[in-house]
Amino acid sequence: MYNCLVINEKDTVATVITPIKAGEEAVYFLKGSEHKVKAISDIIKFHKIALCDIKKGDTVIKYGCKIGYALCDIKKGEYVHTHNLDSKKQ
């Protein structure tokens, strides 16, 4: 069962469509195959999970579009929201 959505191969985050607990896998389908990322924190429904390590200041991509910049280093599988993402470059 897929529990998150990724639209573009350049996406650095996925949108979670069912809540995911730390230790569970975020599973999505992209370009003909299934992909998995282990959550390292709880992710709320319709919020974001990091698909890769994102360095402080890096652009965050969702649905193929820039949605902001990382306020700190974000680890693969971590919850991404306003505490670690801003729309303006710092």
C-alpha cells in the first residue's frame, strides 16, 4: 500500500497521505517502481517527509516546484514543516 505521494523525480520531499509513525516506511510509486523511506519521526497526514538528506540552505522541491529552503540540516525520513523549512532563503 502506498502512503505518500511523489509527483516528480526531482522532489526532495513526499506528501504523506496517511499518518506515518517513526520507524514505519513511507512507500510511494514513481517512474514504474516502488520506493521506500524509513520515517525517523512521526509524520502527520498531508505533511511532508524528506526523501533524502537536505543541507541547511538547500532548496526543497515538492511536485517538481521549489517550496522553500531548509532552515537546518534535514535527515532522510524526517518530518518537514515550518520548524525546518522557510519560503525565504536565510
